[in-house]
Amino acid sequence: MAIKSASEYVNFYLDLNMGEGNNLERFANNEKMVLKIKLENKNMDKVAIKKGIEILEELVKEIKENGEKFVLEKYQNN
């Protein structure tokens, strides 16, 4: 897994340029689901996947507490 920080996830999301219908919270929740599925694969680095899930959970929590705009501004290009 290449993404190791909240800032990297936010910039990855922004680089995808998915349009108006998708928001960071939805993206983070979807990514978290994908990582949980990958945990079941024997050949994957489970420590890195669990770290990714933790980062995404913190991002979602921060979005709910402070709003998406705040989180985007906080982590964008850090």
C-alpha cells in the first residue's frame, strides 16, 4: 500500500477529480471497504492495510466533526 497519511489520501482524492457527485467522506468510506476486503487476502501486507483503514476512519471522523471543506483545506498539498 502506497498511501501512508491523511494528506496523501486527500490529494489522491483531489487528483481523481471525480466531479460534484462524489465527496471526500463517501470516497473515504469506499476506500475503507476496499481495504477491509483486501485484509482477507493472504498475500497482502495486513499491517499497512490496517494503518490505511485507521487513517480513513480518522478522516471520516474529522469530516463529520469539522466539515469536508475544513479537512480538504487542512490536508491539501501538505
